[in-house]
Amino acid sequence: MFSTRRSLLTAFLTLPLIDAARMRAFAQAAPDLPLTLSCDDGDDLTLESEAGPFFRPNSPFERDLYPDAPGGERITVAGFVFDNHCRPLAGSLVEIWHADENGDYDNVGFRLRGHQFTDAQGRWWFNTIVPALYPGRTRHFHFKVQRPGGRVLTTQLYFPGEPGNSRDRLFDETLLLDMKETGDGRFGRFDFVV
């Protein structure tokens, strides 16, 4: 059992480089979310969702967003970007933005906004905070994901067990994070299929 976000992230990052067949088995077994779309049949791509009114282009190249909100509950969000045949997509753009610990978005600067590119194994991760609720929405993260030379996927990821999920018109259970509670915050996992 892992007791910290750092230990979960370290385990995630130390996975050996594995071939596509073994990557498929890992992708199917690791998330253990039956409703989350998988890349095993070649047809299911991650569901698109609207960007919402708070997207701002040109976010900083940054994966450690938590210093922007030191009072927020810490979370590491991580996963892979795969194609629809379970092949990891190195160099894919992954961008995140979300509300702060008070339910507000920074519409002037780039607080709690960042982007990165997946590593050679298609992995991405952000260290940030759990977004607060704001009127009319359940707790969520916004993402844009783009494989090299591909179209941009815009979507939102949600927290399991949130009372507001059933009332949010944009919520879809295939976009739930696989959450682990640790001694120093949460660890959420989601694999994008683009």
C-alpha cells in the first residue's frame, strides 16, 4: 500500500518501458474503472466536453500548480495518453485548468493553469489542488489533449462520489478519475484515448 502521493507518482513513473501488448494489459488492469473507455477495441475515444467560459490560451509550461493555492487540498493527477490501439503517444500536449480552493478561476493570469508534453511512455502528471465547487457545477478539472499532429480533445474529468455529479448536465461517468486517498492528499488517475 502506498501512503503518499509522491510514492504513488514514483511508482507510476518507474514503470518500465513496455511493448504495446503489455501496455494494453496494463491499461486495462490498472485503472479498474469499468465505465472508463479503454483503447482495447480500437473504437472508443475519450469523450469530448465543452471547454467552458474560463479557458485561456498560452498557459505556462508547468506541472506543479499547487504553489498557486497553498491553502488547497493537494492532489496529483496522472495518466497516459494512448491511441485507440493502446499505443502510448509520446510528445502529446496535455493542458489543465481548474477552479481554486474558493471555486474561482483566474481570468487575468495563469493561476492553476499549465501544460506539459507526455514522456516517451505517453505519461503525464500535474501536482495541484482539489478544485472547490462553484454554483451549478460539480467538482471537475478541464483538459485539452492533443497527440502530435492530431486534433485537440477538450474534456473534463470528475471526482467519484460527488453529490453534485448527478445534477451536473455535463457530467459523464466515463470521465471519472480513479482516486486514491493518501496521507498527504489525493492521487487521481485517468488515461486519455485520442
